[in-house]
Amino acid sequence: MHTKYKFNPENKLVVLTGAGISAESGLKTFRDNNGLWENHNVEEVATPQGFRQNPKMVWRFYKDRYNQLKNVKPNPGHYALVDLENYLQDNFTLITQNVDGLHLVAGNKNVLEMHGSLRKSLCSKCNTYYDMESIDLDVPIPRCERCGGNLRPDVVWFGEIPYFLDEIELKLRSADFFMVVGTSGVVYPAAQFLQLAKIFGTNTIGINLAAPENVRLLDEFHRGKAGEILPQLVKLWTN
Ligand code: NAD
Ligand code: ZN
């Protein structure tokens, strides 16, 4: 393992993670499965149109995803990012496209879940948020306690605007390092963050099983499993 970088606690680091970092926890990525998410067509389960057409089926899918999380644990890749946050403290920001919540379970604090979370839902009428564990999941379509509207999973679907975009841009502007882990680089706008980071003159680092589409934008690229590579790199960077 070789890296040209070393961090000191004053360095500002922004990390972006994708489905790849949770692969070693047993959660499937979907680019690696012909665009299928746990055998479901992404258009059916991850678009507003899909939800309008068949809300019961979409709810069944997300209840399954939520229940699946009860048997899933963070892996060494997640924990390496906790070590990194402990070292950099407030200079560490973690943006994730994942909806599994595993970064928070592992112990990271400064986490921006830009695509929402499987562990939450919200009212499609009045926007009230609910923890999944606090709502009745035995009914086909859970309802809002306040207004009776249909709840929906708090997951940002294709065609919807991710959370925290303004905050993310500000973070990228002031970052010294930007690192992407386990993301194919094809889902926008997250894929654009790397371009932005380059424009802002940030050092860019990538860790991925396969070379991502935008590998030319990476100053340093490590090919392999995040759970194996990240712990080694974090040791080298923070020693
Ligand atoms: P993706 O599925 O498009 O790409 C995953 C990338 O991770 C691939 O490039 C693959 O080569 C790489 N990879 C696979 N195993 C790896 C490992 N062990 N270590 C390092 N890299 C590995 O994922 P994406 O770019 O994050 O976009 C998919 C979208 O799907 C996201 O928006 C996300 O919301 C959603 N999604 C989330 C989860 C989750 O929360 N765990 C799972 C599936 C899909
Ligand atoms: Zn409501």
C-alpha cells in the first residue's frame, strides 16, 4: 500500500461514499446487478412515478429493505472512517449516497445522508418526518398521524432533488482533500462533486473495486475492497 498523502488535524476532508462501502456488510450495490436493486427494477421502486402507480408494492420493498438492516452491521471500511473523524474532528465531513444508515451506526457524527434514509419516512402531504420504528408497518400504506396523508419512505428517488446540496457545495469549496469510496461515479449530482472539487483545486482520492468512470479526476486511486484498503490507508494518513 502506497499513498503520497499524509493528513494533519487541520486538514479539511470531505468524503463521499456510495453503495460499494456497504457491499462487505452484505448489502448489494445495484450497478453490479444490471441496475436491479435486490431483484427489483429501479424505475418501479425508486421513482415518484413508481410510487404513484403501486404504493403498496413500493412500501413492501422498503419495509423489506428496512427489516434487512436489522441483520446488517458496519464493516471495517465504515469503522476506518470513524477513526478518521476522531482524528480530524470538525474538519471531517461525510456525505453518503447510501440509505442504510450504517455510517451513523458505526459512530460517525458529521454525516450528510444526501439520499435520505431507510430508517425514516415522511408524509407526502404535510412533510412530517417519522422514524420507521415509530410507525405501524403492518398496514400496506402507513398513514400520517397528523393529517392522515400517505407516508412515503424518506429515500430520494430518481428525478428528486437530494438533500444538503448547498451545504455540500460549501464544504467542497473549503476542502483540502476530497475522497470518494465505493461509488460508480455515474449517479448525478454526486458524480459532479468530483468535478467541482477539481475546479476548487482540492486533492482528490478514490477507492473502488473497479475503476470508476471519472477516474481521470482522481489524483490518487486505490483499486480494491473498501473494507480492506481504507483501514490501511487511514493508518498511514494519520500516523
Ligand atoms: P453503485 O451501485 O452505482 O456503485 C457501487 C460501486 O461500488 C461500483 O463502482 C463498484 O465497483 C463498487 N464496489 C463494489 N463493492 C465494493 C467494495 N467492497 N469496496 C469498494 N467498492 C466497491 O452505487 P452508487 O454509485 O452509490 O449509486 C447507487 C445508488 O443506489 C445510490 O444513490 C444509493 O442511494 C442507492 N443504493 C444504496 C444502497 C445502500 O444504502 N447500501 C444499496 C444499493 C443502492
Ligand atoms: Zn401529514
